[in-house]
Amino acid sequence: MAVRGEVKSPEGLGRMLQQGRLVSGLTQRDLAERLDTDQKYIWGLESGKNTIVLERIFAIMRQTGIRMYMEVDPGTDGSQEDVVGEPRG
């Protein structure tokens, strides 16, 4: 069963990232090793730690009316690197 949601904040992003990790059966440490980073970084993202980059991204989204939606699909193998979207006219 896919989990879907609109992401409006670093906290919401963190929750979706955590759900994706859990559905994939990975620990924070496992994911960190795969991404060549440390577990503390993964924890920070999942806990919604607000960085200047995230703050600016969400401010731009609010000012321009952009909405971000994420879906955790348990059937995905994790090999897709880019998100593909088509502009709606």
C-alpha cells in the first residue's frame, strides 16, 4: 500500500523520508552507508531539522504556489534517480 502526502515543511518531508526508509526495510545506519554519509545526517532529515536550504526551498514554494507531493511505493526498487513530472497547462 502506497503512502501519499503533500509536503509543506521540513517536518513533513522528514516524515515521508522516514516512511520510505521504513518501507524499504532500512535502518538509518543502513541508509547512511548507502548514501556515504552518517546516521546523524539521516536522523536530522527525518526529524525535520530546518536547514537554511530547506527553509529557502519551502519559502519559494509558498511564495510561488508550488506544491510538493510525495509517495512511498513499497514496490519501488530504489533505482530511479530523478523525479519526472509534466507541466499542466
